[in-house]
Amino acid sequence: MKLKFSKTNRDIDWSVLLFIGFYHILLFALLPIYLIKVGAPSLSLILSSFVLYAASGLAITVGYHRFYSHKTFKLNPVAEFLAISAGNLTAAGTVLDWVHDHRLHHKFVDTDRDPYNINKGFWWAHFIWLFHRRSNWDQNIIKDLAKNKLVMFQQRFYVGLMLGTNIAVVLLVGWLSGDYPGAFVFAFLLRMFFGHHCMFFINSLAHFSGSKPYSTEHTAVNNWFISFLTFGEGYHNFHHTFAYDYRNGVRWYQFDPSKIIIWCLEKLGLASDLKRAKKYRILLSLIREDEKLLLKSILRMKNLTLEKRLRLVEEARSMSSGLYQQIQELNHCLKEYWGLKKEEIEDQIRIGELEELITKLTRQFKDEFKEWGQFCNSYAT
């Protein structure tokens, strides 16, 4: 994807292009010189740089993304101040600008109104889009943040805040490690390089290579590798399907330290109202996508007779329909159960009946869901 230069060069955001281009050139020039002249960096310098990388990365994932963009939880004023302050470290722009583009991305994903539309190419989605001036600024999409005094303060004084924060931490790391040149190269340039490109991967690679277990209606994919680079943002297919959930890695084994930090903040009284997608909705999405893929796979099996394929299609639809019905019934029982538990005078008899029914339905669903998985694996291609 090539940059488009008009006669007046108005299409290009020169401030962004020059900043990103200049620090890349500076890094590629100074890093080899440092390694030749000084040698390997000290352990304290490496650790300090990693801590800053983690702080700035989490400021994006927890703060800019899950808190400001999607409002998946609430932060108290102290935690919000820390999040936006750490966000200044990233040099990723203001909350207002970042959230504006990200909300447009979700609202118009994979269309021309998506700022980092992957259909324009991998490198466009990765970072070339940043070098183009916005042509579709939508004030309404960020009107909630326009009322936030902290956000608007950052918007007004961003350049000074970003430079001041980064200069301060470079000086601090230089003093702690006794290596000011190393602090500039590793704690600023290299840390910013990795932070930016790992963040860019969410817009490019997480819409390019991976699995789509929850929805095929958009290009977002689950990619476990990206999660290790971005503190949990790699489960992007789940995120685009359930953007209101504070988690990205919804399964216990999925690497998502951001959700753990948000959970810890809640336990410390610094966060509240954590939003989660209902489990039954997640299961419905999984089964629905499995069914789509399975039916396509069966109909492509030219080695089977048409009659056999149609019989398998009917069997698949019957199994999925049964699972849908069980999920709905289980969800209805759970709603009634928790409704009764909240009443001042509990109906113990009905609660007992529901507990038995919920246990029975859960066991039955697990067995049939396992059979469904085996059936899908048998005929998936």
C-alpha cells in the first residue's frame, strides 16, 4: 500500500509520519553503535525497560481499550489517573483520538469507514493508515469522553505530557542504571518500537491469521501468539463478537493478564461493574459457527452420495437444535433460580427442584456437547 500524495500533501499527517519515521531511523542507527561501543545492556537496564514496556502496554489494553473504548468496567479517579498517565508513555496518541478511531473500527469493521480496514492490505492496517489525515471525524462517537475532564486535559496538553513523561522516565532509568545513553536507546526508543508494533499487530495480524471460533461475520481472528505480545489482546475474534466483555481470553488457560489486572483492581476497590458476556451466549456462538463450518464441509464431500450428505446435514441440524434448546432451557432455569434466591422469603421447595433440574441439564448438556464436538471433528475438513 503506497502513500497517496496530493498536490498540496494534505492527505498526509506529517507530524505522525515524521515522528514514527524519525525514531525508527534513530533506533536503527544508535542501537548498533551502543552494542559495539558499550556492549550488552545491564540487567537493571533490561528490567527497567521491560517494566516500562509492560506499564505502557497495559495502559493501552486496560485503559485506552477496555476501559475508555468499550467501557467494560468502571475505574475510580485514582486508577483512571494512573492509566492515562501511563498512556502518555506509549506515544500512541490521546485517549480521545485513539478511542475515536477504535470505535469507528468496531462500528464499521472491514468497510471503507473502518480506519484500519484490513481489506486495504496488511501494512495499511498495521501502520500506514496512521500517516493519513482523518477524513471522517465523528464527534458523536466520543461525546461521552468529551465530558471527561481528565481526558480533555490530556487532549489539550498531550505533546507536553507525552514528552515530559518519557523524558522523566528515561532520566530515572539512566540514574538507576548509571547508563543514560542506554536508557535513551532501550527504555525509550526500543521500548517504544516494540510497544508500537505489538499494538499495531492487533489491527493487522489479528485480522489476518488465526481462528474464528465465535463469528465469521468479521475478519477478526484469535491468535494466541499476539496475546503474549499485547497482554491478552490476541483473542480478537472473541473480542469483536463480545466487545462489551472486559475479558479477551475467556477460557481459563488463555493468556490474558489484562483481565487478571482488571479483576484485581476490582478486589482492591479500584474498579467496579465488570461486564461479562453471558455464558450461554458464548456457547450459542460457538455452536452456531461449528454448525456453519460443518455443513459446508459435509456438502463438499464429493466422495459421499448426495443422499448420505443430506442425511448428515439433517443429523447435524438435529444435534445443534437440541443443544440450542438445552442452553435456552438451562438459562431459563438459572434466571428463575437466582430470582428466587434474591427474594426475602425464599421458596425452598422450588429452589431445591431447580437445583436438581440445573444439575441434570448441565450434565446432559456436557455429554451432548462432547458428542457434538466428536461429530464435528469426524466430518470437518
